[in-house]
Amino acid sequence: MTDTVIRIEGLHKSYETSAGLFPVLKNVDLRIAVGEFVAIMGPSGSGKSTFMNILGCLDEPTAGRYELNGRDVANLDRDELASLRNRTIGFVFQGFNLLPRMSLQDNVALPLIYCGVERDERRQRARDLLAKVGLERYFESMPNNISGGQQQRVAIARALVNRPRLILADEPTGNLDSHTGEEIMALFDTLNREGITIVLVTHEADIAQHAQRQVHFLDGRIVGDHAVQREHRA
Amino acid sequence: MTLAMLGEAWRAMGANRLRTFLTMLGMVIGVGAVVLMMSIGQGAQYAIKQSISAMGSNLFILLSGSTQAGGVRSGSGGGYTLNVADAEAIAELSGVQAVAPIHTGSAQVVYGPNNWNTSVIGTMPGYLDARSWPVVAGSAFTDSDVRSATRVALIGQTAAANLFGDEDPVGKTIRIRQSPFVILGMLGVKGQGMDGRDQDDTILIPLTTAQRQVFGSQFPGSVRMVMVQTETQEIMPSVEKEMTELLRQRHRIREGFENDFFLRNLTAAADSAAESTRIMSLLLGAIASVSLLVGGIGIMNIMLVSVTERTREIGIRMAIGARERDILLQFLLEAIIISVVGCLIGLLLGIAGALLVEATTGTLVIISFSSVVVAFGVAAAVGIFFGFYPAKKAAQLDPIEALRYQ
């Protein structure tokens, strides 16, 4: 049996609304092993983004158990959660979420500031990763001066800078055209081949084809969980 | 880590230069006003202290009591109830440094073709000590001059200028009410007294000479006024008590009867003038501090706006691992940088303003190290105090809500 990265048991999440408690996730169970590439699919409103935020320790479940690398996340305080987001998880957003007033290099190096890495090493690691995602000529550029696909590459480089073993991507190709989306997915494929576990939310079937496993959400429940049959998988 | 944060704070401030500048302006004006007011206040205090020490420090004035003749009462100093022997007895008291009986009057003084009406003070050599008044040319008269009532004089700068012009008065002979006097020495500049009179418009002669030959006296050896100087300010009250007892005993005043003399503490009067100046400068400082407070509130205001504007940025930072204290530090540093830089500029402007005031009005200003330190410390404290609440607010944002903020 392979090592488990994520273990979810009986997860519930409800939001307070003026019309009362509104359930978003209902009794979700999921286990993701090291090295998997999982696509989480479902229509909008199915709860997949909320699930992703809980996985990324940005949001807390109302009930249920979430274990990350064997640790129960519910017992952690705000600083420990911040540390998880900093070192253990790399998060990639649909809207890139780069800081507009910083150069690409500084954007990528930002997570390292929060774990006390020295300036020279920060710069070196940021440059290495920007080169890895094909942006070696843009170290000092500003986010607004590059294309959406390039911005998402920067965001991925930032997610990778603290060498996490888990990447969570929430609709990473949602704001990109299909060609650029394919390029980004190729990057995820490469990362997965290097052994990084990837969990990706999407509603596009051809994007989900890059994963080994597809988990389908509907109305806050998992309604399907199956391996992907693909002819061109490496 | 902190260095990186400092860079970030600097960048955030640079991104909105006009706003940063305007926020800083509050601190600049506050600190500038405090420094300016403190400088002017301390200058005024120093000026008062100078005029006190010019008068002479730790001084008592002993005046003879009033007399009553046929129902007409003279004022204090009207009678001659004090005498030189009293003065000599007082001089024996412990703690008394100098005693100078004084007999004053004004007289027409003639030198060659010039004449001038000036105040003539008959006294003893101790007078110069008591008033810390140096002889800058020639020499002072001595006790033996007093004993033998010689016709010698010390001349003040204003009187000298009016009688002698550019000539050196030392060794010259002047006439005071027709009697010739040799000028032994010239007194140093004393300037304006507390009452505004020119203290340099005067001539000092031995007490005995004044009484016997210039003004005449119904009661030779009696004086209306004695100046007494004590060694330190602290012992003034005890010396005052001893002096009163001594004089009552010497004048044979029975229990229950009023003194036949008046004792005034000149230093106390001068001290109250100094105290009022001190309170005045405190008041000025307090008013200026209000502008510092307003500057601080301005910082808080802008930092709150900044936190709201940058909610999404805060969310992103939290999503990639910023802890509460990282966000807190980031915003706190911004507030501190604004107040400290504003403070530095304010210091420079305040000092420049103080120098300008001195140059244009001639008012003495003193820029003391302590006032600079106080202004700087207060500014830093204001930055931390008013920066803390917005920074704390930023640090306690919920990451997911901050990320969703548009």
C-alpha cells in the first residue's frame, strides 16, 4: 500500500446565510496517495472549490476529519496552518493571484520570506524556478506586462518555490485559452512525473484527461471516482 | 527577514507616494511644532536665568522699617533702623557669603565739559560679590577706603560712555556734587535689570564717603538697605530665620511687636518668574503635542484605508504562508517608517524654523539634545501606537475571505 497524503473522512461544510445554514459539502470521504494526479470535477455550485479551499488549509470544515500527511489539521492553530500553506502545500489559483507591484522574481520568492530563507538563496531559487517554467528572460518584469499563461507559470513557480510535495490547483486553466491551457497542463504533467502529488479542480473534460484519476462532485457529494483510461499517457 | 519586510514596506509606500507624503506631513508638522516650541521655550528660560544670575544669586534685600512722625507713616525703608553694625553682625552668621549695606541717591556728575545725572551707590566691597559684578579695568575699592571714606569711585559702562565717550575713565577725576573723586575702575556690563532699568548707568563709591560727603545723613552709620548673599539657595530659609532673630535681638524688639525692618528674598521673586516661563514653555509644548497626536491619528486613518485596499493582497500572502505576525509586522513597519521619516523631516524643519526665528526676531532659542530625543521618541511611539490597530486588523483577517475580497 502506498503512503497517503490526504485522508478525508465524513467531511461536512455549511455556510451561514440569511436563509439559515446552507450545506455545501455533505459527508465527503476521500483518500489521495503520494504521487497521484487527481482531477476534481463537477458543475459550478457542486462544492468542489470549497473542498479545494479546505484541502489547502484556507478554510475549515464544519465537521469531519482531514488528515494531511497523517496530521489532523483540526488541531492546528493559525500559525501552524500558515506553515502548512508555506511549506507543505503549493496552491495555484484560477486568477493567478500575483502581487501586481512586485517583479516576477520577487513574487516567486515571496513564500521564502515567510520561512526565513536568506536573500541570496531566495533570489537563486526564484530564478531557477522561473527558468524551469520557461520565463528566464522575465526575472525583473512586472506581472501586468506579461500574458495570462505566463502569469500562471509564475504562479506555479511560486507554488513550487518551497519544494512542497503537494500541489493544489483550483481551475488553473479557467482564465486561459485552450492552447495556453494545454501548455500549463504539460507543466503539471512534468511536475507529477517528478513525484509531486497534484490535485486539480476543473470542469473541462480534456483538462481532466491529464489526470490519472477523476473525482466527480455533485451537490456537495462525491458521485464518481475512477481512474482515467488514456492512450497517450507516458 | 525583517530586512525583507522593510523593503516591502518601502515598496508599498513608494506605490502611493502622494498619500505617503501627506500622511507624513502630519508627523512633520507635529514634530516640527514641538521642536520649535521647545526651542523657543528653553531659550526664554535661559534668558530669564541669565537675568537672574546677572542680578546676583541667593540674594536677600534687607530694608529698614517705616517710621511714623505725627501720624505720617513713611514707606518701608523710610526710616533708618538698620546700621552698619547690623550688617557686620549678619556677616558673622553661618551661610552668609557677602553683606553690603547700601546708601543710594542720584547725583549730577561732571567730567570736563560733560555732565550726567546718574545713580550713585554708596556701599562696601562685598556688593560686587553679592551681585557677581566684575571690575573689568582698574581695581575695586577696599575696606580701608570705606574706613577712611576716601573719594574713589567705580563707574558703570553707561555712565562712563556718557561722561568720557571713548576716553579711558580709569585714573581720571570726576566731580560728584562738587567733590572730586578718582575713578579706580570700570565695572563690567550688567545690562537691563529685572525692572528694565539700565544697571550700567551707575557709579559706586564707598558707603562712608556717600553718607558723610555726598548725600549727608542724619544718622551716620545707619542705612536704609543691606544686601545679603547666602552661600547656597537651599540655606536661604534658615538664614532668613537666623537673620530675623538676630536683628530682633539687636533692635530689642519684644515678643509680639512687629519687626522694624523688612526682609525680601529676591531669588524667590526671580524664581517665580523663571517658573512662569517654564510653565509657559510647557504649555507651548503641550499645544504642539496636540498636532503630533493629530498626525498620529492621520497615520491610523491611512493605514486603515490601506489595509482595506490591500485585503486581497493580504489574502494572497496568507495563502502562501504568511503568519499573523508577518502581516502585523508588515503594516506596523509601514506606520513606523512613515512616522520616523516624518519625524526626521520635522526635526530638520523645526530646527530650521527655530534658527529662522532667532535670526529674524533676535529671540534666543536653544535646541537641546533632550528635546530632539523626546520629539523623536514620541514620534516613534505614536507610529507604533496608531499603527498597531490597523496592523492587528490586517493580521486577523480570515484568509479565504480576504482572498475573495474584490
